[in-house]
Amino acid sequence: MPMSASFSISSATTACEGFEFAGSVRDGGEGVLLPWIAALSNKLSGVPTVQEAAVPADAPVQVKGFSFWQDQYSSGSCGPVAKRFTPTADGVYLVDFVWAGMRKCGLRVVDISRSDEPREVPGAPLICPRPPGL
């Protein structure tokens, strides 16, 4: 079942502070669902599969993700998960919310500046408190 994740970004020097909502994205289900089901699901959901944001270069950036799901049988959540990395001026980065089971998740940052050579970007995982009400 495709799920959505919400992301926040911070350029604060203090870990886990100053986050601003960047948007929500949805796993499109490509490669998991039949193509026509994935296309229909994405069209009906109204949640984009990609969200863009600009961040300052050559300064540490914190990215935080959270996901919540609910269907007719169950509900759950994972996160927040956060990571700090330093983007470069010529970099283009993809931040993936990665599921590793029903209640385990993480973030993966990939430099996609060269589409033929994507590479995972080293970053420091952060342990941020869960906001009240989540």
C-alpha cells in the first residue's frame, strides 16, 4: 500500500530545532503495484510523489520525516526520523523516507546531480523528540 511521508527542513545550528514544513509526498507504488493501479492511486490521492525545496549550500541542513497511515484494518506511524548533511552548491539531492518494516523507518539522502551515478550522502542521524499530538 503506498504511503505518504511529511518532511521538514532546518538550517539551525542546534540539532532538532528550527524545522519548517517542506511538504508531503507519496510513494507512487511503482514496481509494487500494477502500473494502472499505481497511476489511478496517484491521481486520486492528490499528494505529489516529488516535492522540491531549496537549501543553503556548504552549510549543514537538517531534514526530518514522519509518516502516518490508516486503512480499514489498521493504523500506525513512524518517525520522526532526522538526518543532518551538508549540501554543496552544485548538488541535487533526493531524500527518501525508507521503510524497514511496519514500525522501523529512516532517511536516506542521495546525491542525484549525476543521474547516471547517484551516490548516498553521508550524514549524521539525529534523535529528535516526537512533537506533541503525533
